[in-house]
Amino acid sequence: MGRSEELFERAKQVIPGGVNSPVRAFGSVGMTPRFIEKGFGSYIWDSEGNKYIDFIGSWGPMILGHQNPDVMEEVRKAIFDGLSFGAATEREVDMAELICEIVPSIEMVRMVNSGTEAVMSAIRAARGFTGRDKIVKFAGCYHGHSDALLVQAGSGLMTQGIPGSAGVPEGCTKDTLSAVYNDLDSVKALFEANPGEIACVIVEPVGANMGVVLPKEGFLEGLRKLCTENGAVLIFDEVITGFRLALDGAQGFYGITPDLTTFGKIIGGGMPVGAYGGRKDIMSCVAPLGPVYQAGTLSGNPVAMAAGIAQLKVLKDTPDIYKNLNEKGDRFFAELDKILTEAEVPHCLNHVGSLGCIFFTDKEVVDYESAQTSDTARFTEYFRHMLGQGIYIAPSQFEAMFLSTAHTEEDLAKTLDAVRGFVR
Ligand SMILES: *Cc1c(COP(=O)(O)O)cnc(C)c1O
């Protein structure tokens, strides 16, 4: 038995399923998870000492690769001042100013500890601001694991084939309305059926938790218009897309201004950080300024802020960093597509910038339903082959592949060779 198998046996005795988040289990590909010992640049090493090219990047945060020197240095400096005070600190102001500067739609922002918390709080603010209860989400979009949002929620739920979660009372989801991604008419119909009752529409501006699903031309604009006409708050969940597609996220990339935005992942540089923010009139509803209560003992933690600020500054101050990363993604995914096409493997490759995903289907994947046409058995074979070649991708069909600035041309060439080996 290898060391990862040994650790997994121990883990299963004391942690449900042996993992602290379901997406880490290799259950859907019938394997035991690798236990990771360290990471550097585009590589990670498991506890057997195997080296992998890492295309998960902690599910997005490691956009600069592992152990970016600026991020590591700022964290090192921060820990020597103490780990937490539960009081206001200068770094929180620096972070808030930085976010407001680089994302124009954000006038005020509140730091939290995860993407889940950011979304849950943004929804509460939208409800408090509008005085309405109902919310609209899209099938296949994941917005964290809070009760109201575990409805056709994508990500780990999709792999397990469960529409929702046990333990969520009906009362918690009765105000959650589900629409079809890329289908404006489905949203229009909900507004018509619930006049004056919908507080907000929340959307992943690029769907990245049912595999990668791009917004069709006009979809995000249409949502903007519908929300404005109906007095509903438009929330972009940019937990994945924020600071990834562009410095100002998908909203900058596609040129659509939401009312509220949620962040996570990249914003913490690898530390547990989330944030929600947007229009001043809406954010002014949040306590202690307003009546919407939201709090956090470790929110704005100084070490977490140090990591996040350092990462955002590298992203902001490095010339052409997004241009280069997105072009690298364009080249890589085009080549991947070509290999599969030439080998006549039925597939749909969806990609934008450094995010991409192969669906093993002959259908065009535009929403939750079409994503589910993918041949997951074929994906399992693909995953196992790639892992065996030292390529670490998400152990699920319904997740994204994340490129970082640390991936070298050599890494990508090696990865493409592994794909050639798979289709041969
Ligand atoms: C990961 C994710 C979340 C939840 O963030 P956590 O930090 O895991 O709680 C919310 N929304 C989207 C779009 C995500 O990808």
C-alpha cells in the first residue's frame, strides 16, 4: 500500500469520506485521492514523491503558481506581528481600497472567510435592500454550500448525481427559483410569475462548476436589463472568474456591470478569504451601518490579507499578465481541441482565457442539461491516463481546468503529449 492509500485509510476513520471537501475525493473516478505534500510553481508533489503538473491550482487561487515569492514574503512578514486580533487592522483598509480601485463596480466591500460566506451574505444584503425574499439562480451554477443555494447546484453535487442536499429544510429553498443558463426567457418567465417578489438574480458570469459553460452573446446583457427593469439586484458570483479572466474579472472582460459581486479563491492568494461588495446604497444596508447583520471573528485576518493583497498587486502591476495568460490558454486549448478532433473523439471543448474543459459528448454544451450528456466513463479513463502521466486535473467531468502564469510551454507540451497518448 502506498503512502496516499495509508493516509486515506487513516483519514476515512476520522473524516467523513476521508476528505474535508467532497470534490477532493477521487470517488467518481474510482481511485483514492493523492495526498499532496508540497507545491512549487506549476508543480505539486504527493506523499509518494510523485511530481505532477498541477491544473487545479487549489481550484483557482494559485493563478501565479505555488509559492509566488511576493506572496510568500508578505505572509512571512505578517506572521511575526501576530496571527489574529479580532480588531480593525491597516491591511483590511489596504485590501478594500485595492479592490475598489481595480473593480469599478465595487464602491464598498466586506471581507469574509470563504466564497460560500460571500454569496450567503450578498444574498442577505440584496434581500435586505429590496425587502423581497425570492432569489433566482441557474441550474448547474455553484454558489457555495449554504442552504438556500443547494438547488441544482453543480460541482460536487453533479458528480454524485444529486439535485440538492439532505439536511436542507424545504423552507430554506422555497424562495430559490431555478432558471436555465443561457436562456433569458426562463428568467423572464420567473419575473412574470413573481412580480415585485424577486430580490436578486445570481449568476456565474462564466459557468465553471458544471464544467466550463460560456455565456452566450447577449445573455449577461439580458440579465442586466431584466434586473434593472424589475428592481432586482444583479449579483455576479466571481469567486472563480474574479481576477482571472481580467483584473476586473468577467464583468470587465464582458463589459457588464453587476450591482453586487462575490469573490473568493484568487482574492486570498491561497489563504481562506472571500469578499462581497458593490453599490454603496446596497452595501450601506450591512451592519453596523445598516440593518443586515453579518459578522466574522476571523474576517479580514491579517495573514490572509497579506497573502491576498500581495497576489492582487502582482496581478495589477505586472504588465500584460492577463494578455499573456489568456493567449497561453487560447493556444493550449486550441491545440487540445485539434488533437481530439483529429482523433475523431466526440467532444465539446469550452474555454475562455485560462479556464477550460473537455466534455466527452457530441452535443454543444451550453447549460446544465447539455453538460450532463457527457460520457463520464470516458472522462474517468481520461483522468486516470493523465494522472498516470503526471498531469493533475480535477477528478470530475464537471470542473474546470485552471492554467496559471507558472505553467511553462514545456509543461503544456508535455500535457498535450499525454492527451495524444490517450487518444492514440
Ligand atoms: C468555489 C465557489 C464558491 C464557494 O467558495 P468556497 O470558498 O469554496 O466556499 C462559490 N461560488 C463559486 C462560483 C465557486 O466556484
